[in-house]
Amino acid sequence: AAGVIQSPRHLIKEKRETATLKCYPIPRHDTVYWYQQGPGQDPQFLISFYEKMQSDKGSIPDRFSAQQFSDYHSELNMSSLELGDSALYFCASSLRVGINEQFFGPGTRLTVL
Amino acid sequence: TQLLEQSPQFLSIQEGENLTVYCNSSSVFSSLQWYRQEPGEGPVLLVTVVTGGEVKKLKRLTFQFGDARKDSSLHITAAQPGDTGLYLCAGVLYSSASKIIFGSGTRLSIRP
């Protein structure tokens, strides 16, 4: 079965640079979520989109923005990167109707030097 | 403070032993999921419980949702080294169906 696809899997950036992470949800899923997971921590919710509209907002810094496109893929844009932004970034998708199970992608490991 | 408290945080046991991981909250959830995560990879969904008092079994894993839908447990029978990993509970709040709240995680290590 098709799973959530994330790209790139690994990304190395310098401080103050920008980064764009991409997420392709499971086909027919209408909701996308972004999470940040620091070393030894549980995933922290950043933002979610339902039917291309922002649905909920968590602890996403103002330097970050995200959107969901007409084909339901989503991009997380990160600007003025800081050392503390180094983390695993996960995208999850779900079908909003019903029990709303979230299925996670393999993640993007971002390293800011 | 963590909305979903998971315990224990760390657990190291011998192969063949049984164990239980707990996930507790003062909030009511419309559903609760259990995930297992390997280092550097995304959480993999193991099970979703929806009905208060529900029990679901997945081979040697037994998941239970509390009657009041505020807590859940994961019981592993005859643990094997392949069960090693990070176990996360995650709940969907009635008040916000668009995000899930993760527990703090239980890092499980099974010694051969």
C-alpha cells in the first residue's frame, strides 16, 4: 500500500539559510500534519491542513510557513534557520472522516550547521 | 505539563518477560492510537482504539482503552528483542480533531 512520502530524507543547511520540505500524503487522504521531533523527544505538532486550508496550528515558529497544494501535497518552508531547528520533521496524513488515524512518513532529518 | 502521561519512560527487561505501558490523561479522547518508532524513522501505527473499554489484540500485544476514554494501556506478552523501540501513545481530543497529542513515549529494550 502507498505510504506518505517525504523529501528530501536528509538536508544540511547553514544558519540563516532557508529550507523547503515536501510531503506527499497517502492517496485520497485530505489532511496533512507536520511535526518536529528533537533528539529524545516526542513529536511536537506544528501545523495541519485540511482540504488545502490551514486547519490547526501548534508550536510552529513565525519563521516557518506551510501550505497544501491542489494535489494535496504539502510544503514546509523554513527561513532564517537556527541551530535549534535541527531535528526530524515528520509529515502525517489522514482521512478526516471517521476516526482520523494519522499515518506518518519516514521523516526529513534537517541539520543546521 | 504533558497532556498525555506515559509510564514508564524507560524499560529494560529480559526476553520472555511480560510488560505493561500506561498512558494517562485527565482529558477525554475520541480515539487513541499507539505507535512504535525506530530511531530515525517515522512512527508506525500499531492500533487505534475508539470505544471506551475496548480491547484489541495484535499477536502478543494487547491494547486497552479506559472506560472513561482518558487512559490506555499496552501489554506485551513474552517480549522479544524485536519488540525493542520507542512506543508512543497519541490521542485525538474531542475539542480538536485536527491534531493528535502525543505521550512522552516509552523506550523499551528487550535483552536476549
